[in-house]
Amino acid sequence: MERASAAQEKFSAFSQSQVDAVVDACAEAATAAGEALARLAVEETGYGNVPDKILKNRLASVYVHRAIRGMRTVGILREDREKGIVEVAAPVGVVAAVIPSTNPTSTAIYKTLISLKACNAIVLSPHPSASRCICETARVLERAALRAGAPEGLIVCLDHPTMQGTQELMRQRGVGVILATGGTGLVRAAYGSGKPAYGVGPGNVPAYIERTADVRKAVADILAGKTFDYGTICSSEQAIVADEAVRELALEECRQQGAYFLSAEEIRRLGDLVIMAGSFAPNPKIVGRPATMIAEMAGIAVPPATRVLIAKLEGVGREHPLSAEKLSPILAFYSAANTAAAIDLCTRLLRFGGLGHTISIHSQNEAVVREFGAAVPAFRICVNTSAVHGSIGYSTNLFPAMTLGCGAPGGNITSDNIGPQHLMNTKRIAWESRPVEHRTIPADQRMAAAAPAPSEARAVTAAAAASAGAAVPDRQMIARIVERVFTARGIPRGAAAESAPPDAAKPLAETVPVPRGAREAAPAAPSPTKPPENAAPEIYVTGFVSENDVRSAITRREKIFIGPKTIVTPSARDLASDHEVFIETQSAPSPARRE
């Protein structure tokens, strides 16, 4: 991890053309070594066959490379001048790549190319039973990268892999993201490492032959997918679901194209061999082996030309072991009365072990294809082609990939075929497109807030003096203001005060709130004339109160008059309630200054 982190820091300064030169060199070297690596993989693991392993290696080194070659992964990715947004690439750092034994060399090539393309370093953790061929693949790629100018340590492989070593790798601080391909336990460990991870779920792929299908081609596609590298790819077909209208024709085509149909007793014996009782996972001894070898292991005599073993089943679930994922050239066979029944059956098969992964349909009816694709819980719906070749982007225009996301139903973070775009982050530089409202406080209010707070004894007189516009209040001005307030409140003065009710004797600070907007209500200059006995001071009843209004009133030690039609924001009401700012009246908002 330390070596990879140091190399990635240097690699992150490479230009797009320099990164592409490294990726081109790795792809070229992997293509040249494709056959030798395929032979080494079959020799070490015993899984699959050399011709198909060569094709898988070529998919990784040629098809993947072709798909990513023109992709921008360094610097500015996109620029939208109309919206004012510029997107900039940012690598994740170091990719921890867990490599399976079923597709060892092809997955190592594929993960290395997409990691380097996104300007990352990669540390490969091989499955222990395939460490030799995976490490050799890493050496081929590393030598090519160094020749192209890459820093040393950009491609690293664990020479002595263990489960503990893999788990430790996934927890390393320098890991930016984990690419986990393997069993359910390993994928869960990746997700539980505390690091971002792309894991893949199992596949239990149904293939539906609808009544309008070209049945001969449909069967040929299904058997081609099922026998490709002896079923080691997780998107290989696991069950045929034939429409009742073409059931017999489909069965005959299967026989003609090399299928052997098992008896009830043979189904039981094969089920006991293929699926391990405790874990209900495929027995490693039969994974990626030819049909004839598996039949011999189960004590079943089959013709030498047998390509696949087919079990006609009536149900789905643990009581029917061969209805699960088998990773070998074994198929279940079902029939369905119509499309609706087929959708239901295919959904049950996917829920039994392949949610979100892949499914195929063979049909000439586009409306049925669309209905089927929208209804089934799979994220790759391959139409009129092998599910294997279609899902990995060999026979379709899907992004070529050996890591196929299963989305939320399959417990994965994405439903995509994983590429360089998943191994980098995107910065976004965004310009203002809509002006922001600026709510400013008037200069006199800012100065009042900044001035030293008056003492409690001078609070009312200072506020009243400010409202009258006087710089320094004198006794006559204070007397006139007090007189006006007493008159408005009906507070008796002089001899009448002796017989006044107790409320009239309250201190002035408790009985005389200073109204908000008093400056506008007060006369411009002091008047020597005594106001009329019944004259009331002008008050301003606001039409709208925000939290900022309340805070300003608190700062200035003012009250705010509100009426039945005043709109008060919830935050303003809460704040005002805590500080007793509001004075409720029955007046409508003042027309001269309605907000």
C-alpha cells in the first residue's frame, strides 16, 4: 500500500496523454500474452477451457481498452457554459482489487486497465488457488507500464495471498475504493471494511423463450452461454423458462444441440453433488468442469458429446438444489403458460440467488420484451442473445466489463457495468446563475446596535429621545413624551392618581413599551403645545415579521406591534416569544408602510 500510494501520487500529476500511453502499453502487452495467461489459468485452477479463457482475456485487453480509450479522466471532463458548471476529474487514489479464481487473468487485466485509466494505482489480491496466474498477469502489466514511463509501484500484487491478508488490505488507510469479485462472504467483508466498495452479487440467470422466438437460435444462444468457459461467469444462464406454446420444440432443440435430460433419480444425485448442503453454494469440485466430467462424478452415464445436463424441475428453492446458481454446464428447465407466468417464475428464480444481476429473453415481440424487461428484478436484460456474452458487452453495446453491479436489490451500490468513471470523483466548479437576496440593516440601526447599551433606568427616555430626533433630551421633552403616553393609556395624574386603580401605579418601564417605528410616529421637533387629552400616539402595525426583524428589535430594545393579519415566520415567533417582543393589537397593518 505504501509503494502504491507513493506511485499514485506521482501518477496523479500525469497528463491525459501520458496516462493513455501507460494504459495503451498495458493493453498491448496483455493482448500479446493472452493465450499464455489463459493456459496458465486453466493449468493452475482446473476451471474452464483455454479457448474461452483466451476470448475472456481478449475482451479485457481489447474490448475494454477500446471502450475507455477516448474517455477523459484527467483535468476538465465537461464544461457547460450555459449553466456555468465545469467538471474536473479527481482520482480516488489506490484501488484494492480482489481477483476470483473463476476468471483470474481476464479480471486482473480488466481491473488494472480501468484503474490506471482513472489515474489510480492498483493492488491486486488474488484468490489463493489462482495466485500464480494472477501475479504473472500483474507482472506482464507492470513491465509494460514501466516501459511507458509509469512510476514503480503503480501495479502491485500480493505474492502470498490469504483471507487475512486480503481483509487487512481492504482496511488500509490508503485504499480509495475496493473492487471485490468473489464469494458472498468476501463481498460482505469488502462492504464491512469501512471503505467505499464495488461488490457484485451472485447470478441465477433465467432465460425466457417466448412463443414468438426463433427457438433454434434461442437454444443455441443459451447453450453457448451456458458452456462458455464451462459456466464460470456469474451471468451465465442457469435455467430455461419456455412458453407452453413452444415447450416441446424447445426440448427437442435442446436434445438436438447436445443436452442430456436427467431422470428424477439422476436429478437427486446430481443435486447432492453440485450444491453443498451446509452453505448451499456450488461445490468447487464441479465448478468450471465439462458436463461429461460432472456426470461421471455423480455416477451418471451420458453420451460423450453431451454439452449440458438439464433437469426438468417443478419448483424453486432449497428443496430443488438445481434451481440455484451452479457455475457449471447444468441447466434447470421450466415451462410457463404465458408471459405473466414467466415473469413470476423468473422473478422467483432471481430472488432465490440472483437479484439485480442478469436475465435474457428470446422474442420477436417488442411489446413483450419491454413488458418483461420492466417487470423483472434484473439490471441487464439481454434480448435475443446469450446472457453471458450480452451482459459483459461482447454481443451487445453494454460497457464491456467483468464486474457487473446488481444495484440495491443485490446489495450493491450500483447496477452498472463498472468502468473508469466509477473509480474517480468529480469536482464541480459552479458560477452564480441566480442572484442571492441581500438583506442589509440600515445605517442608523447598525450604529444603534454598535453603541453602548443604556442603563435600565435610562432605557425608556433614551429610546423616546431617539424617536423624537433629539441629540440630547432635556427635562421638558421627557415630560411631554411621558404626558403623551399617560394620556394615551388613560393613566390618571395629580389628584386623580390617588383614587386610580392599582395598575395605574405601575412603574413606567412596565407600562410603557416603546413602539417599533417610534421615530416615524414622533414629531420632527418638540412642540410646546400640550397634545389633546384623547390623542393617541401613532403606532406602526407591521404586515410581515422575519427572524431578522425580531433580532433587530431585541438589539434596539424595541417592541413590535402585530395585528390579526400580520404574517410571522415560525422562527420569528419562537424568538419573539422567548424575549417578549410582540405586542398584539386588533389593528390592520399600517397602509403607509405595509410590507
